[in-house]
Amino acid sequence: MTIDYQERIPNNVGLNDNRQLQRALEKWQPHFIDWWKEMGPEGYQANEVYLRTATSVDAAGWATYGHVKTPDYRWGIFLADQVKDRTIGFGDEYGKPVWQQIPGEHRSTLRRLIVTQGDTEPASVEQQRLLAQTCPSLYDMRNIFQVNVEEGRHLWAMVYLLHAHFGRDGREEAEQLLLRHSGDPNNPRILGTFNEPISDWMSFFCFTYFTDRDGKYQLKMLAESGFDPLSRTCRFMLTEEAHHMFVGETGIGRVIKRALEVMNELKTDDPVRVRDAGAIDLQTVQKYLNFWFSSSLDLFGADISTNAAGYFATGLKGRPDEDGYEDHICNEGTLNVEEICEDGKVVARDVPLRNAMNAVARRAYIKDCDIGVQRWNRLIKKAGAGFEFKLPSERFRRNIGSWTGFHFDPDGNPVSNEQWARRKDEWIPSDADRAHTHSLMKQVVEPGKIAGWIAAPDRGIKNNPIDYDYVRL
């Protein structure tokens, strides 16, 4: 299909009728393109990629496919359709009309929420910028580019809100989103997980499964916001986020499937022999799951949080799927939350529900993460192997909240500093684990061919075969 990529900033926000805003965004656009060429996917920006592009928010336009070079991708600004007579669905503002303009008392808080969300989008592109050079297939190369360009469009969505509603402060924040860089010791990204290196595809698959799933829940919470332009922006972004998690879940599943094939061929479950045969053993996969799941848990913030209570009370940020709850005010409810005392003992206490909103969201996230884990375990059971994946305890390897500064094993049992130092390589990828994984990362770009450490996908994209020219080299 031929797509018209000539429109400068495709949008459904009436940009042509707001010349001041249009000029501001057109001024920001070349800075974005410069950032993309410098910090985006390295080595393939001149190649045409089979990408899904949003051209409108309706069913016919949100997923249009065609070959395009990534710097020419149709980035733009799309908000979900406005809901007539929408009201705020939670907190002290429950039942009142949503805001089309920001109330002055919420200006700085909303700006911080938007900037923090916006900062994650270019960060992930920077983290993944070299992975195409070690892709296991053209199918996978295309998928990482699809994730990248959609993260770029999500950045555009947040930048639009900053430009449209925050004046000079918003314009300055939009520039800063391009100046911070993942892992930069002097000017890092805001959230720790987005400064972690992603130098192999096992990390990428875990990132898209766990960290993009956190993104899903953050967008769900912001989609409940009483600030309607933010809500509409996030509701449309959620339609694209699903693909990122699909890439992660199926990618991990294909790694597991290949390990099981090797185990069957060799008639062994010895992880050393599985490695020697050029696959990633199940024990190492579990370590990667432990690392990225625990890192992503921190993105929800502390279990007990006055900030979360304030966001909820003022109608800025709700619970994911707020309509599913009976009580939308939450003035009287409590939630039982564990925390650790100075003497190292774990205690549980009832916390006012508003102060535990981060814990509510995190628990929903964990339940969602476990769905994929059980799906992978069914693969293993069907193959007759004696192994089972599981998510580590919420206490494991945490750097935010009451667990900070204490060590626990994946089952949640406390361990000393000495025990952690001695045993951590049993629980998260060791230098040897990462070295083995990196040794397998050899690029395969012949159409239809797949690297030996991962199984082929079950099907191609948009009814195309596996050997389709997803990237024209």
C-alpha cells in the first residue's frame, strides 16, 4: 500500500487552526529528527521497513502498513475521540466535568507526570539502538523498528501536551526530553530502569514484556485523568502498546521453545550442554526474568505514597481500569501492605487506600505478568521437561520503597549482604551468563532464516510469510 508521508505533522487535534502551536511543533521537529538520526536505530535508517503507521484513530486508519524509511516515518499527534459529557471518575472531584484546560493549582504536578511519561519513550529507543546489528531474523529486525517508531510517536504525543498547555515551561521541557540520554552519567533519563543497558535480545524481549507492560499500566492510570487531553492521548497510545508486549511475550516464548528443542535433541536438561549447543538454557532465562521484572516493579513507586494519594484525590491519576471498582472515592478503605522495619523484620499493616494506590496498580501488574509466565510453563509441560518459571517476590532486588537497602532471595526470604554478594549470580544474570548470551547474538538477515538460539515465529506480520522482505536491505 502506498502511504502519503508528505504531511508535515499528521494529527487530529486541529493543528492547522492553531498557527502558533503549529509553528512551535515545526520548530521542535528538526531537533527530533536530529535526535533520531543520532540516537535512534543505528545502521539501517536508509532502509525501507514494513511498518504499521497510524493515519487516524478509527479502525481503518490506526494500523496502515507499508514500507518506509524510519526517519520518514509518519510521526504525528493522535488523540482518542472525545467522550461527550465525560466526568472525572474518582477522588474528591468525582462526578465533576473533566478539564479541557489545566486548573492552575495542578499545573506543576501534571507537567511532572507528563514529562516523566514522555522521558521513557525516547529512553527505550536509545537503549535499543544497536540491537538491529545482532537481530536473529528480518522479522525481528522489523519488530524492533516498529517498537522504536511507536515510542517516537508516543514522545510526540507528550510533547504536544507540553507545547499546547504549558507555554514556555512546556517548550523547555520538550527540549530537555531530547537532551537527556539513557545511561548518560551526567544527564541520565529520569527513571532508573530506562538507564539499564539493553545489549542483547534476551534483555530486549524481557524489557518489552515487563517494562512495556508497566508502560501499559501507567497509561491506563493516566487515561483515567480528569485532564481530558491527557486521557485521550493515553487511550490512543494504549492501542499501540499491545504490540510491544506481544513482541516480548512471543520472543521469550521462542527462546524457550528453542531451548526445549535442543534439550529433546540431546536428551538432556543439563544447562551446560544446552549452552554448548548454542541455545539459552531455561535457568538463564529465569535469571533474565528476575532482573527485568524486579527492575520494572520499581517504576510504580513506593507502596505507601502521599504523592499517589494526592494524584488520586485531585483527579489527576486513577487506578488502572477504574470502572471496575465499586468505591471511586476511597476515603475509608484500607489495603494490607508489607514493609520492613529497621531491625529487618517484615510486618504487614493496613494502610489508607489512597496512600496505597501504587500497591494497587503494582498488584494488578503482577497478576498480568504472570499470565505469560503460565503460558511459557505450559510449553515446558507439553515438552515433558521438569522446569517451571515463576516471578520472584515483590521484595527481590528492590530500590524503591521500604525494601530499599535490604536483600531478599527470589522467594522473599531475607539474606545478608554477604549472602547476596555470594549468591546473586544464582538469581540474576552473571557476567558469564551475559557473555554466553552475547556470544549468540550474530545477525541473520537472509529472508526466512532464523538464528540458532531462537525458534521461528508462528506466523508473519499482516498475513505475510516469514520470508517476506520486512526490511529491504
